[in-house]
Amino acid sequence: MRPSPLLLERYFFSEVALTASKEFKPEELVRITDEYIKVEHRTKGTDAESRLWECTLRVQFQAPPEANAPYAFVVECVGLFKIANAWPSEKDEWLAKTNAPAVLFGMAREFIRSLMCAGPFSAILLPTVNFTDAADKVVPTEKPSEVAEPVRSGQLRGPTGRLREFM
């Protein structure tokens, strides 16, 4: 293991809301699909000389009544990052745009889960997200034929690529 050149200096949650559904029927199947989960992120350099970056990540979940989802939520997290001097500066944007939202998503995912665990129903575990779409815009690929289909920000898939059902 080696430390990441992307250093998390500080983070905070700028928006948090969790609502337990009054229409939720625990005895019925929960039908949650990726389309109900929206993930947005914005990463920008704040000071090129000192290599500071800011990333804002927003995760929102709102399912229709027929999905029988126990919760709806929105959480927004802001992280302030610094890139280590040993890292090549020409790769700063790639590093920040791929890794900063991934770091924040892991924290937001667990924060949302802990809030749900304090609620009246079982928690929903959000699937992982791939943020390499941001990197695809920064670093051109040398061999496009060997690159997997790109995943857009907010696009969530299970290991089989199919929609998920939770009980």
C-alpha cells in the first residue's frame, strides 16, 4: 500500500435530508433501480500554485410509490483536497476529477446508511459508482478498442449490469 497523492484536507456536509416513507410496506418487495439514484459532482481547482482542489458531490434518491422504497434522501458533501508536490502537475486534473468524488461518495454512502440505521426501517446500501468519465475528458486513451464502455456520472449498475431489487 502507498498513500494517495490526493490529500483530503477537510470535508463537510452542506445538505442532509432523510425521510422515512409513510407508505412503505415492509412485508412487500422493495423495487429499487439505478434510475432513482442521482449522483452529481463538480470538481474544480481553487489555487493552481498550491494545488488545491474543491469537490462537491450530491447524492439524491427519490423513488415512486410503486417501488416501495423505505426512504428518500439527499446529501451534499464538499471536500477540500491538496495534491502532493511529488505528483506530476500535468496529471493534477485527472487525479482530482477521478479520485475526489470517489472519496466523497464513500463518505456520503456510509453517512446516509448510518442515518437510515437510526430510522424505523432497514437501511439501503447504495451501490458503488465509477467516476472515470471525468478522467476520460481529461486524459485521452491510447487504445480505444481496449477501453470498456464509459460509465456516466450518476450511472449505477450491479455486478451483472442489471437493475437491483432489495428486500
